[in-house]
Amino acid sequence: MGRAFEYRKAAKMKRWGQMSTLFPKLAKAITIAAKEGGADPEMNSKLRTAIINAKAGNMPKDNIERAIKRAEGKDAAEYTEVVYEGKGPHGVLVVVECATDNTTRTVANVKYYFSKFGNGMVPTGSLDFLFERKAVFEIAKDETDPEELELELIDFGLEEIEVDEEENLILIYGDYTNFGSLSKALEDKEIEPKKATLERFPTSPQEFSDEQKEEIEKMLNKLDEDDDVQAVYTNLA
């Protein structure tokens, strides 16, 4: 199996376990998308993707509709999407994606987590070359034949395709710049992904001892609990 697949399986177990904070983050992504491009998913691909991911997270339909309506309100918050980077315990590299209506609050919180648990923040962009940004799609295995799909998607930016037998899924990977073309290709084939995201994968994942991992997880959990944090990526193998 591919390196991206193995890394993503491990990361998914860690990062998607925070169910108490997952719904607010999914709702915020929907609100941001609806405010940027309108409340009609048919005319707003970013909103359509946000809704797909909300459904993948088992977010109730009522919550999704409220998040869309929130964007249409006169007092709807203006969110800014920002990225912070730093070094956590034992030098683990951490990239934090945020969506916030108060960058002063958010940067102060993130800086505190890095200072308390790790080795501090670094200028944004410093770690870019140590992570690859990928477009990632999950589709049901029974939707199509993986080999046929691979041939059909190569011209649209497909880099790798994997079958997750355990989850009964086909995982599609491409460069982040090809997210739109891959999404459109699946749409033209009338295949609706169970999940569609832009993710970061470390180019050189690092091994840490179990004790070190416990310390690292303490910091990552604190970041996950922050309402302004949308996603956390590390080079933890």
C-alpha cells in the first residue's frame, strides 16, 4: 500500500476521534463556504464539498441547514482562514489550519499551546517543503471498479488510488491543484464522494517512542479542542 494511505490511516485514528469538537468545525466550514459562494450547493462547489464532509462525519441534516442559514444572517461572522506552524514536543513538526473571526485570539492560543507543550512557533511557510498537499477523495468501493476508475482519472490529475478493504472504500489521491478537476470528473461520472478534502502529508515521517508519542498527543489534543482549529497535521510516523 502507498505511503499516503498508511499515513492517513494512522492520522485518521488520532485526529478524527475528537467527536465533541468535530461538529462545530464542520459547521464552520459550511458557513464559510456558504458566505463565500452562496447558499446553493449546486452552484457552490466549496459548499457542496463541505456538506459531503459533514455527512461523512455523521452531522445531522438540521445542523447542516442551520450552518448554511447562519451565513445568510446579517450578523454572520467574518471568518479568516490562517495557517500556523511550529515544533512540538521532541521536535515533532506541526501544521495547524484555523478558521477564525478573531486572529489575535487564535494566534495567542496557538502560540500558548506551542510554548507550553513544545518548542515554539516558526514563521508560516517554514515547513511547506516538509509536507505535501494532496487532494483526497473517499468513495464507496461498490460505486465503481478501481482499475477502470484509475484509467479514467489519470488525465484529471490522479496520482494514486488505493482500496481500503476494511472500510470498503476507494481512496483517490492527487496534487492539491487538481482538486477541482478530480471533483468534476467524479461528478460527471455521477459518483458522489463520501469525503473530499485537501490534506497535508509529511515527506519524511519520523518515528517516536511510545512515551514521546504520549507527550505529543497531549499537545495535539489541546489543539484539536480549540474551536478555531480546523485541522492539525504532523510528521509523526
